[in-house]
Amino acid sequence: MFQLKSSKMLPKKKRVTKKDFDVLIKNGKVFSSHLFLFYFIKTNEPKFGVVAPKKTFKKAFLRNKYRRIVYNVLKDIELKSGSGLFMYKNQSFLPEKNQIKEEILFLLNKNKLI
């Protein structure tokens, strides 16, 4: 019959809220890699968000696909405390999943979140 697919999203408790989003953009430390800008604030619970701008990904299905890839990578990693926001940079190519995972791990290791 029907098969339940494993969710590609983080649980709602671990996602950044609208209020947290504004705080991260205004007060967060910014770290950069080839693919992302990473905004970070120390908090008690780990919460993460992903932004895939229209400037970078013109089509909605691409924005959703690349957001889901990041959420899927974050779901598989045991995270310490801290809130972060991954924002894709403008690029002329579409990154592969392995490249995205490497960039995320690099940024999280740099901030001692894993």
C-alpha cells in the first residue's frame, strides 16, 4: 500500500522561528564559505534555518530542493546548542549534495557545533 517517506525536514522544535530569524540577521556572527553565509548565535537549544534566495535559485522547485538538502544534512548530524541560519550565496552553478554537506560540516566545525 502506502509507504511513509522519511521526512527531509528538521523537526519544528529545531527550526528557526520568524522572531529568531530577525535576531540572527541583526545580531548573529557571520561566517562565510563558498556556498553559504552562516549566521550564528549561542542559545540553549540548537535551532537552524535555511534561506535559498530568488536571486540565486529562480525556480521555486530549486529553492525548495536545495533547502531540503540542507535540512536533510542537518537532521543526520548531532548538534550542540546554538542557533544558525544558512543562506545560499549567489553562484553560477548548482552545487551537488556532497559539496553542500562538506560546506555545512566545515561551517559547523568552525563554530564548534559538532
